[in-house]
Amino acid sequence: MRAFVAIDLPPSIQSDLAALQQRLATVLAGAQPGRSVRWIPAANLHLTLRFLGETTPAQHAAVAARLRTLAKSSGAFEITVSGLGCFPNDHRPTVLWLGVARGEERLAALQRGVEQIAMDAGFVAEGRAWQPHLTLARIARGAAAGAPARIGEEFLRASQSASLRAWSRKVAVDHIAFMQSDLRPQGAVYTALDRFALAPA
């Protein structure tokens, strides 16, 4: 079973993000020949705390038990999602994302707890620093030559516009979700295996 730990989003925020994606798709339409940009379905949008990958039943049980304990000792809080960016950079992007503008410290502390749980369950430590973000889109592997650079240029230009720099939404972080990821021909399907409520703020 492929699994990950995340903050999943309420339908109202997913709807707002879908509208943002549509706005960005319109901006990028002239820069992406064919289907160079794959927008993530709104129902799949989430903030990953730790991708686990293939998970054994024993690891599943161990992680779930520790997540429950972590949630009880962690108070609920609020973050603000805002600010657009690209991984690895805007010259040759592979991922288009929305960042976190407020609440990063509380979120990072929660993520460190989840990372320790993952390592205690036998998962290899992450090799790179964690950067909180929501993946809005991925650049298709078969994108036409030069398309990623044009997409990155247009995306950067759009992200610096006054209206998109001002775009933000508040998100209540009141639970941790233990998610299953099933890879299917039409795309990944995510299912919440457990949700662990954080202590009231």
C-alpha cells in the first residue's frame, strides 16, 4: 500500500483552489502546446507532511498509533496559503505550487513530529528540506521542447501580478490525515485511512 501523511482540505478551500487553477490555466494557455500542464483535481489537493511510499501492515499500524498520540499533544492552529512558485525553478519547472504564508512555524513543528514517526517506523529520512506547499499542477513528461521554459516564464509573470500576489486563503489545521494513494491509468486516487483530530486551540 502506498501511503502518505497530509493536511487535507475542506471542500470550500478546494473550490477556491479550483477557481485559482482555472485562472492560471487561462494565463498559461498560450505557453503550453498540447497538454503540457496537468492540473491536479481539486479533490486531490492537500498539503503533504510526509510521503511514505510502500507501507507494510506493521508500519501502517505503528504510524497510525503514533500519529494519534502526536495529534492529541498538538493544538489546532491556522495557516494562510498564498504565494505561487515552481520546483525546481521557473526556468525548467516540473511542479507549479501554492505556498504557505502564515503559520509555517507551527506547521513545521507538526511536520517534524511526523518525520520522526516515519523514521521510527523504518522509513528512510527525507534527503531534502521540507517546504510546505500545495501542488497545483505538474508539467507533463512528454511536454514539447521548450514548453516548460515558456510555462515557467508565464507562471512567474502571473505570480507577480498584484491580484495573484494578494490571493490568499486561511486554512484551519485541526487534524492529521493518514492517506492511501492508488495509482490508476486516469491518475492517482487518494483515500483517507484515518484522520486524527488535533487538540482544540
